[in-house]
Amino acid sequence: MASDKHEHVVRPRKHIFLNNFLGGLAWGLGVTVGLSVIFVVLAILGRYVDLVPVVGDFVAKVINFILQNEPHLVR
């Protein structure tokens, strides 16, 4: 009954390794291409949404706060 606990692997280890390696490469390529497409779409959408003044004002306020309260941090 001890042999019923595990499946018997019929394929050689070389084929298993190659299959897993190629699967990992395909997964990595898919993630890279997918994220690239998402970032391009976000960049295109960001072109039409005017967020730069909002972010720029926020950064300016943070910099002014730092300069007023801790001027020795900025040289």
C-alpha cells in the first residue's frame, strides 16, 4: 500500500526540467508584456488627465514644509 501514496513519474527528469523551465520563461514573458501593455494604456490615459498640476502643487507644499521646519536637511 505504500506505493499508492505517490504517483509514479514516467517521464525522464530532463523532460520535466525542460517543461518547467519553458513554462517559467513563458510566464515571465507574459508578465512583462502584460505589464508593459498596462503601463502604456495608463500613460495614454494620463496624457488626457491633467494630474501634473495636482501632483506638482502637493510636492511644492511638501518641499516648502520641509524647508520651513528642517532647513538643514536641504543643502
